[in-house]
Amino acid sequence: MGAVVSYFEHKRRVGGGRARHIDPVMVEILEALHALGGCAHRQAVADQIALRRSGRPCPAEAALRTEVYAAFDVYLNWLASRKAVPLLWLPLGAGSYRWALTLAGQQLFQPAPAAGRTVR
């Protein structure tokens, strides 16, 4: 049986500086942006996540929108204090509501090259 991912447990660990994995909501944001072509308005991203969670097209509820927007803001704040390669960015500048995948974010969805066979 697989491990259970708890968003609230992750938030608790992030607060204490002990997070060992990426925020599950950020994974959903990355997947939604990829499905939407790599760039979209934040409301469209939240709607895409709602579609994936419920299995039917519906607008995202306020709680889900708040959760998604907060996760994106936390990621941008975390990124500003690190020298990590960004996966997401604001293509229209600070204060815009359009989100996009960077080249590194797009490469996450590229198939891995086939392993070469070595002969000894």
C-alpha cells in the first residue's frame, strides 16, 4: 500500500523547517499548467485542479482557490530566498495572475531518454 500524503502534515513540517518533499498542491499546479499548455490564468489553474480532483468540469470553490493561490505564493517566497532553479514564474511580472512553467518546469514532463546498453 502506498504512503498517504497529508497536506496539513506538510504545512506543519514546512513551518518547522523539516519538509523533505514538495508541497502536494504544487505538484497539482505543475500538472495543471502542463495540461493547460504551460501558461494560464490562476483561476484556470484552480479550475483544472478542481476538474482533476472531482472528475467533472466545475469551477473551483473558494477554499480550493485560496489553497492553490497560497501554495503558489509560498513557493515564490521560498524561491526568492534560495538559489534553486525555478519551475514556475509570473510571465507578466509581479502582481499578475498569469502563471507559467519555466523551461525547467516543462522538462519535468519530458520523457526520459532511453538508457543506453553497456556491454562489457
